[in-house]
Amino acid sequence: MTRDTLSGGSYRLEFDYQAPLLTVRLLGEVAAEKNLETTREYWQHIADRVSACGADALLVLDALPGEVMDDADLVRFFNGVAGLGLDRVRIAYVEARTDQMPRIEYVEQLALERGYRIRMFANEPEARLWLRYGGD
């Protein structure tokens, strides 16, 4: 088991690796979600950590208070993270803000269309269950 924390300008990533699962908790301020470059930056750190530890599965626990990006920024985001290797792991993404779930489900569809093995959840137990037993 490996645990550590990485801090950026307006966010903090708490990593917990228990093979084969890497869990990352996203914490911070509203500004982190509203800034495309900041979002790309912390996803680069997540991708680096996935690669470094050799995780097969990624559980993202998003506790950031911001809104989901608009459509244009989502396209730029996916273009910016293409090739980081995140398409090689199963990703369960838990959104803390249930009011954001319709938008998060839209993001899930965009990710699936780009070849990611991802599913969005409103709670951590369901996400863990899917990572452990769910299909692709």
C-alpha cells in the first residue's frame, strides 16, 4: 500500500494505491474545476501516478465544488489528455455533487466514445463494486 498527497495551486490530490487499484481523492477550491489548464494539470499527475504504480483500475473521488466544464472545454480537455494512457485502465468516477450527475453522465458518454473504460457514480461503494466485479 502506498499513500501520498500532491498539491497544486488550487487543488490537492490524495493518492492511495492498493494493487491493482489506485484511488485518488480530488480536493480543493471552486477555481480548480473552472480552469481547463488546472484540470488538465491534475489529470496529468493522475496519469503519471497510474503509470508509475502500474494500476489496472482507477477510482476518482471528486470532492471539488466546481461545475463541470462546458462542451468546448470538454473537447479541449479530452484532446489534451489523449495519449496519457488513461484508456488502458478501468476508471470509476464518483461525483460528490449529485446536482452535477446529468452533466457527468454526458461526460461519461464523451469518454466512452473516445475509448475510455469509464463509468460515473454518485457514491463510492457502487463504484468500488463495479471496479471489482463489473464488466467493461
